Amino acid sequence: MVRRELLILGGAGILLSVPLGYALAYGLNGVLSEAWFDVPTTFAIFDPAAMALPALLLLPLIVRPVIRRIRNQDLALLLRRRSFG
């Protein structure tokens, strides 16, 4: 359950970063073009895949230490101290 939640949140973050990155690049390009000179920017169709695919492939390796730490915690002690969340 923890692994699924971490993978869903990580995947959603990676997938949301693509349109937000495009919007940020478009907005900053417009602002910087007024202050400096116009920089032609082209977006290819495979750019999001080139950015997101390695992150999605490495996501299970990234969440492994988090899952290990959660599994190694003493649940009774953790709930007794209420040091969670």
C-alpha cells in the first residue's frame, strides 16, 4: 500500500511537471524576449518522453529507502509517541 501510494504520487508529480515546465518555459521566454532578444524555442513531441521516462523508470529505486525506513519503524512505539504525520 505504501509503495503504491509513493509510486502514484511520484508518477503524478513527474507527469504534472511536463505541462508546468512547458508553461513556465513559454512564459519566461516571452518575458525574457522583451528584456533581451527573442530566442526561438521549439518543442518536439518526444521532449516530454525524454524527460519523464528516465524518472519514471528510476522511481521504484528512489522509493526503496523510504519504504525500508517505514517498514523498520516500531509501529507500537511510533503510535504511542504520536510522532507521525
